[in-house]
Amino acid sequence: MKSFLTLALVLALGAGCATQSAAPSADLLVDVLSGSERKAAFVPPSHNRFPDGQAPATVVWLAPESAGHTDSGEIVSGFKFVSSRQEGGARIQVYALTNAKTFTTNQKVLKAVQIGDYTVQNGSQVAIDQMSALGVTPMTLRVSPYANS
């Protein structure tokens, strides 16, 4: 009788764990838009426990003729987006990739300067207005449900 109760308890606990883990993941998709054109899209990781500087990032390069400039005269070659999930949305940090000398896509010689830190709720979007100060048409971050099936 005792082993039967133990077996029943183990099965009940196992069923509860299976039910919890079978729940569908509510992944989010972050679109980086320039006007109506998608420049990039990514799924933010469900955690932000990465070693410093090693979080997954997405880069959007500008065309050389569209390069921006900082107040100090550095050239903006592109933007880096680092994200993580937040309750009901995504946190997205935006960095301008700058170089003092010339336009380049060589990330080893570029400096990442943070220009924004946004929390965007699922179903919402936000313009990255700080890009205007760099002479670049502001892009938009849009967060929506991601169906990965």
C-alpha cells in the first residue's frame, strides 16, 4: 500500500511538471523598421544572464551615403540592438556604431555608443528619435507575438 501511494505521488508530480513544461512559449519578435521596410528582426532571449559584452546582438548597417555623424564628428556606420525579455514585452538597448575616421563595417574598429534603452510592450512600437540627432532617419522598434511553428 505504501509503495502504491508513493508511486501515485510520483506520477501526480510528474504529470504536474509535464503539464507546466508543455505550456506554449510566448515568444516575441522585434522588428527594426525604416519606414515600412524591415531592416532586421530578432527574438529576444528569455533572460539577460550573459557575460558582459556577450549578449546576442543584431546589427543594422547604414549605406555609406546615409552614414550619420555624432556631435564630435565621428561617423555612424550602423546600429547595434541588444535585447532581452521583460514582463509583457522586450527591453531593447540601441547603440550607434561609430568610427572617428571613415565609414566601415569592421566591428573591431567601431565604438558602440548607447543612444537609447527602451522597454516595448507586446503589440506596441516606438520610434528611435535619438537617430535624428545623428543625421539618420529614425527607425522604429515594433514588438509582436512570434509564431515559431
